[in-house]
Amino acid sequence: MGDVSTGVWWLQWAYAGFTLFGEHVRWADLIGNLAALGTVALAIRRSIWTWPVQLTGAVLLFAVSIDAHLTGNALKQVMFIGLVAYGWTRWARQTRGGAELRVRPATSHERGLLLGALIGGTIAVALAFEATGLSWAPWPDAFIFVGSAVATFAQSRALIDFWFVWIIVDLVGVPLALMSGLWVTGIVYGVFFVLALLGIRDWMRQYRTRERASTAEPAPPDPAGVGA
């Protein structure tokens, strides 16, 4: 039997890294966030590859979050595994045979459910973090955890509103990541904000183009062949 330490080689690699501007940058943080950026870029293009790339990033960011004692962020990555499986399945079904993913705004009822899940879930998770001491910043950590879940669920259902949820999560995530020493994560959250704005624009453009095409009336027939 090999040395026990060989069984955690990937954790040792994940926690290692390099120094940039006096700050320690973990390899897993860097590569995991590059995968996360790839996920968003692919989501803008409505590509099915957004899901396997997101799965890769989640595994790497889980390791680095454990090292930084960000329990909520670590649990978020575990949660992503289940949500990725759900979203991957839904998108694969909708794009079967080369069909284009049909995105749309959420209905008022759906928005109410998403908002309720975001508020109620944040309160419940934050209280759990406070009671157990699992996070040094229970409320923002809980919001990022629940907000990420809500956004990913809405993304799996091709709802344009998921971009707005990600924007709010990014605004909370940037300062929290920087205070935790995860500089790469903080910078990437800032890039996410810009990409989310592009995502809203492109998804709305695709939705409006499809709606105009579906409501356009056919041209009236040319009477008696005039102009033929």
C-alpha cells in the first residue's frame, strides 16, 4: 500500500501556487476560475459545453474553498454537481437534433418563486452557519451559496433572469473573496459582472428575434399575379 499522503496529492497541488504582487495565488483557484469564466462565456452562446466545464471548475474551487475556510463556497461547489447534472440533462433534451436552445424571461409566478427561494434560503442557511460556526462571514456566504443555486437552477431552465441573479451574487462575492485572500476569485467575480451584462443582452436579443419571427404575418398573395 502506498503512503497515505499520495492519496491527497491533488489537495497538495490545489493548495500550492505562486506569489503575485505579494499575494499567494493557488493553482486550483486560478484554473477553477478560468473554467468558471469559460462556463459563463459558453452560457452566453447557449452551448451545451457550459455544463461539463462548470463541473470541472466546481471540483477545483471546492478544494481551494476548503483551504480558505469558506464553508459556504465549498458547499456551493458540491451543490453545483447536482445542479449541473440537472441543467445538462435539460439543455441536452431541448437541443436534441441540433435545435437551438429557446431562452425566455421568467413569468411573474416564476420570479416570485425564485425571489422567495433566494430570501428564505439565505436566511435559513445564514442561521445554520451562525449556529455551527462553519463560516466567518455567515450572511454574505449564505447569500452567495443560495444565490448561486437559484441562478444555476434558472439557467438550467433557460430563464434570462438567471443573469440578473448572478450580477447580485457577483456584487457580494467580490469583497468577500478579496477579504478571504482569494484574489483570483475576486477578480473573476468582477469579470463575471461584465459577462453577465453581455449575457443579458445576447439572450434578450435571441428571445426577441424568435418572438418577432413567430408573430410575423405572411405577406398577402399577389392578386391575379400582378407584378409576376
